[in-house]
Amino acid sequence: MAQGQNAALNVEAVRRSETRERLLETAERLFGTHGIDGVSLRQIRLEAGQLNSNAVQYHFGSKDDLIYAIMKARVRHMEAIRREMLEKAEREGRTSDQPTLLKIMCLPHLELKSADGRYPYARFMSEYLTRYRARNIQHPIEDRLETPILFKVVKLLRSTLFMLDREIALMRVTAATLIFLNALVQYDSGIAYEGHSLDLGIVADEAIVMAVAALNAPPSESLRSRYEKS
């Protein structure tokens, strides 16, 4: 009897886990395609094939909680990749090299492909960083215990911009991240150049080059003026 109950509980746990992941993947794709404000919890539920009208609330709570859950799940997946890349950079003495640090931060996004080979998380994160972050929906990076590697990489990148205020340095790191994400979104959209789609490796390499340039752009006149007065 006990074995039968345990088996039933295990089956139910697997079912809940599969439903949760299906809702996450559906929300991620819809948010990235239509915008976070353009998608309701009802749309997510129906698109995920869930009949229970409270399915999303049951698994995640509010819409904000769902947004955080998407980021937490994907960042957790990328942490293992970033850890390996960072350990390699440490062995090679490249922890102050901006291209290396940007690759550690950005290239793991290439592993977050959907079943059809697309990059919905890149679309979702572009939407979050440009439109939704200001609403105080925390990114998991705010919890150092949750994302220690990403936190460390961002801190190392900031240290290469020691001449800038913390806020300005973080703004540039965010801009560099968006350059990579938007390049991936363009690739995902199948944008063609002279009739041929660029190779993903070229797109990623070019995005890193542009991201480095964004980090090191000369300060604006207003910022230079402020520094001169201080």
C-alpha cells in the first residue's frame, strides 16, 4: 500500500514539474514575442494547454513572481556554464580582460534554445531590461547566493571601469548585455544580409566586439564636466 502511495506521489510530482516547466517556457516565449505587458496569465495558461483557470497562480503566484521564476530558472542553468568558463579564465589570468568577461556573461545564452532552435529567453530578457526592470522586478543577480558566478563576473567587469561611477559602470554593463541579446534576437528573427543569414558564431563574435566598444566609449561631456567639478 505504502509503495503504491509513494509511486502515485512520484507520478504527481513529475506531472507538476512538467506543467510548471511548460508554463515557464510558454510565458517566456509569449513575453518575448508580444511584450510582458501584452500577455495575460490567461493567455499563458491557454497556450500551455492548461484547463485549470488558476494554473499559473497555483504554480507561481503573481505575474511578477512568474517573471522572476523564468529568470531564476534560466540563470541557474547558465551558472554552471559560467562557473566553468570563469575557472578557466582564472587559471589563464584573464579575469580583467573585458572580452573574456563579456563572453562568460553572454555566451551561455546560446545554450538556451527552444525545441525549434530559437532563442526566446534572449527576447524575454531584452524586453525585461528595456521596459520592465524599472518596475522593481528583481533580477536573481540581486541575490548573491542565487547567482554567485554572474554576480562575480559583473563585479569584475565593473572593476575594469574603475574610472566611472558605479551607476554609470552598471549602465554600460547593461548596455553591453543588451547589444549581445539584441544581436541574438536579430539572428533569431532570421534577418538576412545580402540574401544570406549570418553564421551564429559571427553574430556572437561581432556582438562581443560591439559590447566591448560600448563599455569603453568616451564619457559624455556632461559626465566629464561633473567629474571635473568634483
